[in-house]
Amino acid sequence: MAQTTPNHTQTVSGWAAQEPGGKITPFIFKRRENGVDDVTIKILYCGMCHTDLHHLRNDWGITMYPLVPGHEITGEITKVGSNVSGFKVGDRVGVGCLAASCLECEYCKDSQENYCDKVQFVYNGIFWDGSITYGGYSQMLVADKRYVVHVPENLAMDAAAPLLCAGVTVFCPMKDNNMLDSPGKKLGVVGLGGLGHVAIKFGKAFGLHVTVISTSPSKEKEARQHLGADDFLLSTNPKHMLAGKRTLDFIIDTVSANHSLGPLLELLQVKGTLVLVGAPENPVQLPSFPLIFGKRTVKGSMIGGIKETQEMLDLCGKHNITCDVEVIKPDQINEAMNRLAKNDVKYRFVIDIGGNGKSSEPQKISNANL
């Protein structure tokens, strides 16, 4: 049963899982009324992140059911609170992973709300009023103004949706490590999926030399011809990896499967940096010799704060960067989840919540399998 909170009086249609690994089915629940600091958003599109799959299956042991996933949300504002400035009815907006934070700690004050100890997420979190948060697999959302961003007018709302998570996840480590203003530097991208393909687009937009590192030989053609990568290394080929030794300045590792970091570290130049943005279920293998003999650094990174998310979207607007998506209907969510588990998507599923009827390519999903 959905939680009941006194001011949660708006009835909303959405899609939820009721148990670990269960199917996502239509779900009616309540959202709060629009408060003085809130905006109400008619959801048009919502991306499907691998995190949604982890929560659906309770892989991390933290899922609260019923679960309404979705943190890559784009839509239009239908109502604004009396304290809201900077947003108006009709604005094209986005909501990513964040729903609330303490607003008082050093991280919140430095626009790094994502690192606040009390951060709460758009779904599977606990909002300030004690209610469980429900995400973007739904027709509308009420969000605090401090966690909402503008979507540039030139970006398609469906293809922009995954930028709210996938985009900012690869943008922030590139920014933190001065890769946005270092044309000619050499970037390695491990994994060619929802995050990896955006990292390639950022790298090319910022003048970097981009090398894709993958276990799949079939990814070379799409990496080079479709996304414009400069080089490709097959990580299962010792000759490829040896040829790439000490050639990269910076690597973004987007892979969520278990793997060793040793071979990747050998690709870095002395003092190079490897950043993990994927989240394997088990600890990764980190041999010490490639670190010691290369004075290399291994770091982690997650999504960005709201200020960084807006900065990322503005740069995407400037460079016309969006995600490559396959748009699906809500009744195709379960089959899309099955395909997502197999990494069978190029490169992000986006749910057409608003019924806009747009589809990226001929449909690959059979309703008979739902």
C-alpha cells in the first residue's frame, strides 16, 4: 500500500513493482499538494537507468516496495508555489536523482547536495515530510524548486531525459579532472552503453582524443563510425592492451560488471587517473603494482549537484548533445527491463509517459512477451 500523509491528496497514475524482481504494473498512489517552494510537473518522458533495475531486483538490499522507479525525468511545469522564482508554468524542466537534502551542511552550501549525508532520492527515499518518494514512472511529479533544472529549448525532451543521470554522471568527473578545457588530452571510456556513449560525445565536443575500451568486438564499428571515437581497444585482446600501454591521460570506467582494474591502469600515463562511475555488486580487483609503478590515481564519482546538472545541460544545449534513445510505451516497460538486464539497447530506453507518440527506430519490443 502507498503511504498516507496528510497533505498527499493528489491521485496519480504510475507504474510500480510490488516485490523483488516482480513485474512493473499500473499503480495508483498519492502525491503531495504543491507547496510554496514546489513546482508541479507533467511528466513527458522518463529514462530507464540501470539503477532502476538494481532497485527493482533489490540487488542492494535497500528497496522499499511498492517501488515507482525513474530519475531521468523531463516535463512541463503546470503549477508553481508562491515562493518560487526562476520557473513558471509551461517551462521545460528536468528532475534527476535528487529530491531533498539537509540544505545546511558544507556540501549543500557548496552546491554539492549529492554528497550530503541526509540526501534523499527521487524514488526509494524519505522526503522531508516522512513520505516515501516515488519516481518518474508516473504521470506527474511535485518537486522542490531547488532540485529542478531547465532543459534548453533546442534539446529534444525524450533524448535529453537520460542526461539527468547518465549525462551528469560522466560530466562531473570530466569537469573535476580538468578534461573540459584540455583539448588534445587523451580520454579512455570503458564500456559503450548508456553512460559510455554520452562520455564519448562530451569528449569529442571538448576536443579530446577518445579511446573506447570494450570486451565486445562488435562495438568498434559503432564507436568509431557512429559516435566518432578515435581509437578502440578490445580489452580481451592482449596485443590491443599492450599497444595501448601508457597512452591515456584519463579513464572513465562505466562498467557495472565485476572486472579487474589492473589492465585499465596500465593504459594510463604516469600520474594518470581512473574514475569509477559504474557500481559492480562485488568489490573490484585493484592490484597494487600498476598504481605504485605509475603513480596513478583511482577515484570514484557519482551524479552532480543541481548547479552542475544545470551547467551540464547548458553545455549540451550549446553543443547540441543528447542521448541516443529507444522510446517505448509504458506497457513495454517489463520487456525493456529484460533487455536492459542483457544490455540490449542503444543506448537508453526512454518511456513516453505523456503519450507523445514519438518513437526512435522501428519497435524492437514484442508486446506478446509482456
